[in-house]
Amino acid sequence: FPYTVFFGLQYILKRWLCGPVVTMEMIEEAKELFSQHFQRENIFNEEGWRYIVEHHGGKLPLRVCAVPEGSVIPTKNVLFTVESTDPLVPWVTNFFETIFVQVWYPMTVATNSRIQKQIIHHYLTETHDNLEPLPFQLHDFGYRGVSSVETASIGGAAHLVNFKGTDTVASLLFLRKYYHSSMAGFSIPASEHSTITTWGRQGEADAFRNMMESFPNGTVACVSDSYDIWKSCEEVWGDQLKDMVIERGKRGGALVIRPDSGDPPAVVLRCLEILGKAFGTETNSKGYKCLPSYLKIIQGDGISYITIGSILENLKAHGWSASNVVFGSGGSLLQKVDRDTQKCAFKCSYAVINGNAVDVYKQPITDPGKTSKKGRLALHFINGSYVTVSQESADPEQDLLVPVFENGELLKDYTLEEVRQRAELKPGDIDIMGFLASSA
């Protein structure tokens, strides 16, 4: 992707690095563990860690400077720096590379989510009267599709930087604990296949009716492809239960019908055509068809930044507004990413050796693309662009990297609301449709 949404470092700092995090008991345990693991006694730096306990009270002598969380920064720029504040333990910086670099995951999910927000925004702008649906048009279905509860909480929180719909409850607790958000996301009652199929094929309409009666007010979602999605839309929702759907709308509620199989662009379009015939449509000011406000489609199968664009382009081509459909995404949102998606890396760039400053970098002949940055780095905004520069040649007042952690203490404590404001779509954003077309 052409940029990265910076998010998640605050969690790492609070969870792992704040306060006294090294004790003599931990040192003894580590000494025993590493002697067995490496089958030798001279690997673990016992003396160095004892020094940190004795002279720093177990707090880490590190200074971390970073761009404010939620910042949208073009790729290949510095996002944060880590340096030792005690020359007697210079090694402490790279010792924590593994934990620091894990910020790649929330950053990448937040970026992936924002890219999809830009795509939906593009089609809403072209085919709908306003952007009101946008905050809830990509719903997080990813809890079961990730590797762990911890992954779900971190990745789900990253998605909520951009949207407000989620079924990943762990992310809500995460954002309460680490980003001061009492309630970051919302959901609605929704059926799953087993709550329909236990009624049997002949009882599907009764299952739908039961869902509507169990939750008579507000918005509900009902999966409708257990047997025949076309029949469900035309004969059940569009006929047998039509009056119930309309009456729900009169009470201010809504029904969201969920197809969950087949080719997404074709299925969503055909469902809309069937429902439009049964319930009627209105044409908005831009000339595109809209179902009644109490009726929507949610497509939660096979959703990614690629398929969202395909679905919405197909709807536009057939005269339908992007406001008629919302999306749910699971594995593609939270799991189908890795550290190389955004080419995230944590590298030593500067050292002082025997009193002499040394720029440190690698430049492998077999892959020039892996050349790392050198020197003490700063991030500036120059002539409308973000640029990574050397601290020595830059005005420190212009550096966008701000101190967030020093010697065991958190210096910045961002709220989710602050993060969201920085990550919000802006008029100067890159043309994401053009970027995706050029990289297809």
C-alpha cells in the first residue's frame, strides 16, 4: 500500500515496557533458560541486566520517539526511533527489536482497513447523496479467523481506527485498556446458519420470522443463503414476510439480508434486483437506485480491498447506489497480512563507538531494495511531502517524531478519538483508485 497508518506502539509500551520490568528473579530464570537453550553459559548478558536492576530500578534505559498514532505516512519513511539513554548498556535497543517490530501487525491492519474505507468512500461519493453510511460499511467478522484471542484484540482494535462496526469483542476491551475508549464499536443481533438450518429446509421462513419476532425493534441481520438465496429474497422476504419487513421499517427498524456464498459481485447485484422489484426503489440525486431505508444487503463472504471494489463497480454499472450494501470481512481483514505487506523493518542506523559517531546500514548486493536507512533519523514535512532526513542536517523543531517513552515512563497517552481524527480521510489523500488500478 502507498502509505501506513501508524497505530499500536502505545499498546506495546504499556503492555511490556512501562515501569520496572526487570527483576533479579527474572534474571535468574533467564540465565537458567538460556544456558539450557544454547547449551553454553556465555550467551546471556547477566551482568548487563543486573546493572539495569541496580542502577535503573528495573526500568529500561530507552528513549522512543514516534509519529503521533493515527498518522498516515507514505511508505519507506521512519515511523519511530529507539535509542539507549545509558552508554553502558547500548545493546538494550536491539534486544527489544522483536517486540518493537510487532507493531507491524496493528499498523498493517489499520492501513488495510483504511484503504477499504477509501474505496467505499469513492463509490459513495459517486453514487450516493451523502457519506452517512460510511462509518459502518465495513464490519469486523475476524475474531474466529485469526490465530489467537490476542491477535483478535490487536487487529480488531486497528480496524476500529477507521470504522465503528465490529463483532470482535476482544478489541473493545483492548481499546478500553490501552486507548481510553469506553465503547469503540457496535453491532446488531444477527442470525448464523445453524439458527436457520435447525428449523429444516421447510422451516426456513419460520426461522426468519422467529428472528424478526425475537428482536422486534432496531436493526437485525439474517443470513439467507442456507438453501436458496434467490428464493429467500423473492418468495420469503419479498412475499411471505414482506409486510413484517415494512412494518419494522415504520417503527424505525431495518432488516439486513446476508448472502454468504457464490460470486460476490453477481450475488449482491441479483439480490438487489430481486429486492428492488419486491419492495420498490427510489432514485437519489445522482441518479442511482436505493432500496427503502429499512432494507440493506451485507456481503460477508470473500471480502477484501479487491472484491469490495469489484462489487461496488458492478453495482454502479447497473445503476445501484453503494449505500445499499455493507460489508463484513474476517480473515482478509485481520489475518491475510504479514510483515512484508508494508515491508516493516527495525534496523540499527547509528552508533557511537569509542566516542566516534558511526552511520550504520546494510546494502546487500543481491537486493538493493533491502538497503537500510543510516544515521540519526527524523521525519519532516517539506513542500507537501513527508521526508525522512538526518537529524544532524535538520531543524529539531520540525521533527514530527515526538518523545513517547523514556526510562520506563510513558510520555504520550493517546486516546482512540485522537487516533481516529488523525487517520480520518482527507481531501489530500492519495488517489487510491488510481493507485490500485496501476498496481493491478
